[in-house]
Amino acid sequence: MSLQAQFEQAQADSKNLPERPDNMTLLKIYALFKQASVGDATGERPGFTDMVGRAKFDAWDALKGTSADDAKQQYIDLIEDLK
């Protein structure tokens, strides 16, 4: 199975996890997905009043320079660990 196919399967699996991951894990899932799909973080960092948006942006920005394939593999591995 190709890396892309595994990534797509992990996305489907992420919607059916046995329990909701904690917020730090959810941030990591989000950041890896964005890095794999879009690449390095773009746009303005959300303002101080948008705590959730800011945390999501910072988690994504922390992956700067990670290749799409590396991010996909990390995403796949993380979802597998949560299943």
C-alpha cells in the first residue's frame, strides 16, 4: 500500500478512535495533517485572543522543514498508536 493510501486510511481511522485523544495529541494530529497536506505553516499567527488557533498554528509551525512524506508517516504511526 502506498504512503498516500496509508495516510488516507489513517485519516479515516482517526474519526473512529476508541476514545478522544487529549488536547496535546489532537494538536499533534492536526499539525502533522497540515504539514503533510500543505507544507510549512503559512499566514499570520493568530492573535492572543484566539488561544485555540494560536496553539494549532504553533504546533504546525513547530514542524517547519518536515517533508510531506515524513509528516504522513508520523501521522500514520500516531493514529496506529491510538487505535
